Amino acid sequence: DQIWSDAVKKIVKFIKNGESVVLLCLGDTSLFASSSNILRIIKHNYPQIITKTIPGISSLSAAAALKDFDLVKKGETLIITECPSSNSELTSLIRENRRNKTVLAIMKVGKRWNLVRETLKKEDIINTSLIALSVGMPDQIIQYASKYKKDVMPYFSLILIRFD
């Protein structure tokens, strides 16, 4: 909260000095994004400031398209969620949605990768779960989870799980 408030103060200061401001968002502008929180504070505290969000292609849409991975098919549901922090939560999420034929987009995997990898193995979906790291950046990686051998993932990471 403090970081967002500090960012708002800096942005407002430039605007009050007659300058134009651009808030670049690295990542998705409306999915678990700091930029959304900053804009919310500006709109609430400074309603006279006009803001405009220019959308990009979401990382999960880009990753799916680059690997011909269907995000959803007719009659299916897509759930976008932040990565659970415990094995039991992740296992429950996977099992519940496996029964419902729901596609999962799990974001912010990063630090939780070892937990996620073990759960994907136990649930026998590691070969069909797609990981996407640093989508749209020069070092992007989009591949099936079983092929990723490192013990860490960058902050910008997600997993797409389809139950076929």
C-alpha cells in the first residue's frame, strides 16, 4: 500500500506541474496489477485527473496463442487465479476443477514453483500443463511444465492447465 501511495504522490506531483505522465505496466494491466491499484487511488483521491488505460494482450492469451493451447472451448469455463501458497490448496483447486472440466490459469507461480511442480507430478498433469515465463520479453519461455528443469521461476510466470 505504501509503495502504491508513494507512486501516486509522484505521479500527481508531475501532473500538477503541467507535465504529461505515462504509467507503464510490465505485465497485465488488469490482472493482479500494481497499476490497477495506483489508478484506483488516483481516481478516488484526484477525480479531476483524467486517466486512460491502453490495453495490451494478456500474458495468458499470448502464451496460449503462441502454443496453440485452447484457453476455453464451447461450454467450458476459464478460472484465472493467483497461485495458492500451500500444497493442499493447490491440490484442491486442481481436483475440483478437473471434475468440472474447467481450464485453470494460475498466475504468479514464481516462488512457489517447487510446490507447484510436485503437485503437478502427483496429479499426473505435468506433461500437459503449459508454463509461460516472462511473456513478451526477450527471455520468454513457453513450454510444458515437465520440460522446465530449473528450481526457480521469474516473477512473471503462469501455468495453464487443461483437463482433457
